[in-house]
Amino acid sequence: MSKICQITGKKAMNGNNVSHSKRRTKRTFDVNLFTKKFYWVEEDCWINLRISAAGLRIINKIGLDAAIKQAAEKGYLNA
């Protein structure tokens, strides 16, 4: 399973490790992901989401149903 948030669409990014001597080596900046289980009241079922910390804040702010609809419109959720 890829490192992509199903609510925000955040992905791992590439960048550089920069040493004290300014030598650069490639590295990845991973997303802060969790696998979390939510109870979806509107559908009366449990769902598992691979979600970032920012996605968790969005769900707390606008609600699970609105966040899932928003993610589906943007194409982040493949359900």
C-alpha cells in the first residue's frame, strides 16, 4: 500500500540531506500516516482509512461524511 493519505492526498516527497560540509544526498520526506478505523454513521459501517495527521484534523473539523465526500470529489479516495 502506498504512502498516500486518503483524505488529503498528501504523498511522500523527495529532497536532500545536507551535511555540515554542504554535501547533498537524496532522501524522502514521508507523510505522517496512520491506519485508523472510523464508524461511518451515514452508511452504518466501520471503515479503515490510511490517513495523515492533517487528514485527522480535517475529519475532526468538518466530520467524517463531509471529508469522505470532499476526498472522493478530488479523487483521493478510490471508493
